[in-house]
Amino acid sequence: MSKPSIYLISIFLFFTCVFAEVSITGDARVRPRLDIMDNGAYGIKSEDFYYYYRARILIAADIGDGYFFNTRLGHNGTTSKIGEFGTGLTPSSTSVPGAGRGSVDFMEMYFGHTGEKFGWSAGIIPITHNPLLDIHYYPSIILDKPWDTYNNNAAHGFNLNYKFAGQKIDLKLLVDNNEGKKIVDAFFVETSDTSYGYAVDSLGHIVQDTTISLSTAADSKTKDQYTMYLSYPISLMGLKMTPQFLMTLADAGNPAPMTYGAELNLPKVAGFSVSAFAGLTNQSVTDSLTGTAAYKGWISRIKLVGKLGPGTLVASYDMANTTPDIVAAVSSKFTYLWLSYSYTLHKSEKGSLVLAPTYRLYTNKIEGSREYNRAKIELTTQITFK
């Protein structure tokens, strides 16, 4: 075998070894939707037909011994959607709306280690959607999957998990904001006296100031905001239950809700998998300056998933309620119905193409002030590849 051939084979083997543990998968969808809204309190009704579209690419790298890097690329719009047909950034001010396009963002970006007993990751970590996230972060809208819609099922933070009694204790520390700061404003002098040779302001900057003054200020300190998210699946009388707990750690005087609940997988009914979910939340901070009010609330869900004919039927019904912690408080009531039927048009080792007609109905009622209904009738067409 000639030397050039050996070099070529060596180069091929090198790149094969380098890239063998990198995988690229993704999905794309187009979703025609009829959006019907009725805001009874204001007498506003509307109908809109449009097309949503999105695309996401997941790049996963395994560098050995359980160490990995994952990133998901997509557009940081609501529900990761790039937008609607006929919208988006255009190449120029004279471009027609149909020339609009979306940008690409890091929707997830994290690395870590997976072991038999212990694992960790850090970065923009994926967070599987569940109703507790909705009521904890979005108590004024709760249903219609706001966490999925506005956070894209990911958050900045850290994830730790430990295998205990055959199941993993999962602890996430999510960074809600980075507004903490310590400011020390020591005693300072503003002067242009020639003995100093210059004037200095409170930050130590040289200024042109002919006045002479003395000043002191108290130190100020604020904290970044975090949310701790803990979950652990357990078996109960042959059933699987997953208790979950969220607690926000915030600065004094800032809203810091605490939410807890559990999901319970029930026995099958007529071939359908059945699950139930219930949770409670409360927030004790009232701040008239920001309009923040203390409140308490609850959320519940019943869900069925099963084969029906050639496809899969998913049906769920949610109810939720929040009540301000004030005298003669009026509760805000929510309901959410989801019906979808998924049919796989094509499936192979390389991917699949799925059609999913869906009906969603969201309601929010506040006695004497609000009666809001929104129905979404849509057809999701999604292609996945691997």
C-alpha cells in the first residue's frame, strides 16, 4: 500500500474518531391555525387564520466516560416558532412582508456528566413542561402552557441528580434574573481646590466642578433571584407518583412563590394511559409600587393518551384558580381543554412525518370583570430527522 493511501486512510480514521460521537437531529413544522378570541368583558371578538412555522436542530457530543455537550438551535420566539408566514425581519425597508425571515438562537446549551449514581449539567438546561411551572411562573394566565410558550422549555441554571432507591432525585437551580448588585458609596469630596488639582464625583470620575461639597451614602445590596426545583418519582401501591416542589429565592420584598404538587399515573382505561396532576401555590409578598399582590392558588389536570385507529389520541382537561390575599377577594378561574389526534404519515430509520389536528379551548373568568375565551383549531405537520 502506497504512503499516500496510508495517509488518506489515517486522515479518514482520524476524522471518523473525532466525529463518530457527534449526532445531529432535528425537527421542523408548519402549523395552519384558526384563532378565535372572545373577550366578553370588553365586547371584543376576533378571528384570525395564519401559519406558524419553526425549525430546531439538536447537536449532541459524547466525549467519553459520561461527559457530554448538547445544544439546540432554533428561534427564540414564543414556542420556539420562527413566526408566521409573511412576517419576520426583512432584507430591506422596501421588501414585501413575505421576505421576512427569523434568526437562529441557542435554545439550549449545556454540558455535564452522566454516571450510574450521579449526574450533573450546567448552562441553558432543558426543563420538561408540567403544570406546576405554569402556575408558579405565570399565575395570571396559568393555562394554555405559558411555560412552554414563553420559556421554550429551558432555563439558565444547573441540574443535579442522584440515584436513590432505584429512582433519581432531580434538583435544578434555575437563575431567574441576574439583577443582584452590591454598591458601596463611601464618603467623597467634590472640589476644584488647587490643592487637589482636580474635581472628583461620587464614582471617582474627574469632573469640571467649581463647587465644594461633602457627601455620604449608605451601602445598598440586592440579590440575584433563583428558583429551586426538586422532583423524585416513587411507587405507591403499584402506581407511579412524582412529587415536585418549586421555591423561589428572591430579594426581600420581591415576589417569591412556593409551589408543590404531584403527578400520578393511574391504571389504563380501555387501553388508554391515564394520569392525574394536582398542585398548590402561594405567594405572600404585596408591593403596591409594582402592583404585586399576595395570592394563593391551585391547579389540576386529567389526561388520557392511547391508540385509536391508525393514530394516537391525546385528551386533557385542566382547571386552575388563583385568589388574591385581600378582603372580599374575587378568584380568577381558568379551564383548558386539549384534544389532538396524531397520525404518522411516514416513518423510517431516518425520521418521520406526522400530522396532528388539534383543538384547544382556553377560558379565564373573573366575576364582574372578565370573561375571556380563546379557541385554536390547527393542523400540525411535523418532520423529524436523525
